Amino acid sequence: MKKLVFTLACFVSIQSFAFDTWWHAECTRKAATANGFSGDARLAMQVSNYLTDFFAVVHDKANVKLQKANLSAFQFKSDVSYDFLHFDAVLNNDQLEHNWKYLWQNTTTLLRKYSAGNAAEPGFRLIVFFNIIGASLHTVQDFYSHSNWINYHLQYRLLDIPTWYEASPEERSKMRLYTGIYEPPFNGHPSHESLNKDNSQRQYNSVAVQIAERASIEWIKRLMDSVPEAPWGELKSYNIQNNMVYKNFLSKLDATFVTSSSIVANHFDGNKPLKRVFSQDSAKERVQAGIILDATLSEYATYMVAEKNKFGLPTPYWAGFMGYFISHDLACGLLLNNKPFSSARTNCTASYKPADDEVKRKNQSGNDPVTDNPTKKSTEKSGNNKNNNNSGNNNNSGNNSNSNTTAPGNDKTPAPPAPPSNKKPVIRTMPKDSVQVKRKTN
């Protein structure tokens, strides 16, 4: 089992795809609480949110390493659908509008599908709903971390920062919007590293988190309003405290897995987290997290080979992902590096044709519609002036050590300037939430 922990630590410690675990969990907790969901329901959504990141990394690297380790359990199959659920490499306004449209359409379609009653087995039905909600929230939250939405508003001193839906289509069309590309080639486009606000060491993290929290509250409310046939009453009142089997999985094993695996991978809140769980000493915390993860994986492995475990799940709360492949339905048609996701497994066929207005933008504004960099023609007209704004030393999170002013391999894409030092961004207020996530370590 030590070999298994080592293997998991190796592949999970790859550079993360999204907001680190703590921030995703907080956004999800506050959204669920504000919309009236129980503590057990909130935790089920948080686990689902985390798995959207976990499977993205697992399916990217783990299979080869697991095969080398000759392990009989945790043989995850390659599944690129998870790569599309993080708002990465969405290159312009038209593509962002496309992805938001498809994410909403896919999420509501899935909720209606499983509201029918026969799409999932009774024991998994509510769990699949939590998986859908948590995974879709993950994608919503990632937009604010991986795009220049926050940067744009701060750059132009638009300090009352809206969510995507609070800005009208007309307002959005006037912005130059995109998300970072995760891996080279960047082709002149900003990288994920230059734009992400994934942890508290990143510039604008605190602002991005606050907007993502509000957007998460908004997202769940819109889902409840748009899909009234979903069993919202059952979901809100979800209570497993008297079911020792499900309580053991969710409250003990799953909660522990999320926390311990994140810490082992330095994915809880970057390299210098604002909060620690097991020890204030970083080295000791990782050691303790590894021991706890070891015990959790042992229990998972035992359950996976149980005779009545239909899908070979480590825990019932992974059913939507490993049993019903909801990631394929959620990702259907979403764009990544100009390519839409399609899946024969779920009969998802998708194509994408750039809108005419994106082509026209280049001619009208003189800027490339993908990179938002001046074209050669517009540069000549402007005298080839360079943008001398830089990110400075001002950082909303209090630490700017990891912020980059340019994308790796792209010295023509400066980061937007920081907000004025004497004027803090005005963030729309959120409902207060005094209920805290209890992190179980036993």
C-alpha cells in the first residue's frame, strides 16, 4: 500500500488544473449553504467538485504509472473529457460564449435526465445529482481563476466586478476575453501560468474567489429555477447520519481522501497555504497526510473488489463519474484549444465554427481576435508603442511572489496592471455563512 500512496502522490502532484482544493471547497460550501442544502449535501458536492480535478490529473498521467506499479486496483482508464471541464485554452469571446452556453445546456439536460427516475439505480440516484452539481460548479469556479475576467475589470478600474451572468451579452462583447493555455505551444496566447489565480500565493486570488463564490450561489439557484422537476427537496435535506455505511464513506473516507491527497500533492492551497489541517509544520503535515491517505486507500481498495460493487467503485460517491460517465455529458461540445469534445460513449457529436463577428473584430479593431495583440497593421499606425503597464507589487492576497508578468515563451503578453494602491476593488456582498466544513482525519 505504501507503493500505492507513492504512486498517487507522484501523479497528483502534477501542476494543478484549477483553483486549489481549499478554494473550490469554500466556494461550494457557501453556495450550497446559501441555497439551503444540508451539511451532508454540501460535503457530497465538495467531494464531487474535487473529483473533477482528480480525474483530470489521473487520466492525464496515472495510467502508465499505475501499470508500471503492477497494481490490481485503481486502474483508471484514459478519459480526456475531464480536460474540457476547467475553462482552459478557450481563446476568445466567441468561444467563451459557446462554452458557457454548452455548460448550461449540458448541466440542465443531465439534471432532467436523472430526474426521470430510471436513469440511475436508486442507491446512486441522489449521489449522481450531487456529482453533476459539484462538477458543474467546478467548471464555473475555474472560469474566474483561469480567465482574464478579473484582470480585465481591474485593468480598466471597473471595480464592481460582475459574474458572467450579471454582465449582459452586450457588455461582454465589448471585452477582450480568453483563458490561458495549459501547455505549449502557446502561439502568442497567454499561458495558464500567467493567468491563473488558483491559490493564495497568486495575484488576484482573493478577488477571484469572492466572485467565484457569488457565481456558485447564482449557478445553483439558476439550476433550481430552471429544472424544477429535479428532487431538490430530497437533495437539500440529504441526511446520512443514521446510515453508518454511507456515513463512513462520505464523512470519513471521502472527506479524508480529499484533504489528505490534496496536501500530499501541494494542491490544498499552493506551497504556502493560509490554513493547515494536521500540523503547522509543512513537512510534518505532508507526512501525516500521507499516513492518513494510506489508510483511506486501503479501505477504498477493499471495497473496490467487493462482490456487490457493480462498478468497482472505491466509494459510492464516485458513481456519477465511474459508473455513469457524467463527465462525457457535461463536456459535450465544450472547446479546448479550438476543438470541441465528442464522445461515442454518450452519443455526443459536436462541431464548432467561429462566429463571423470574431473574424470581423480583427478588421474593425486592428487586434487579433484570439490573442488580443495588435496586428502588424495596427502596430504600425500606433507607432509600435509598447504597453508599459506592469503588475507592480500590489497583490490582493498579500503575496505576489508567484505572479508572472508574461506568459512563458510569450514576452508580448503583459499582465494587466494591479488596481490602484489607494483604492480596493469593490466586491458585491455575499450572504454570510457561519457553517464551517469539518475536516475529519480519523
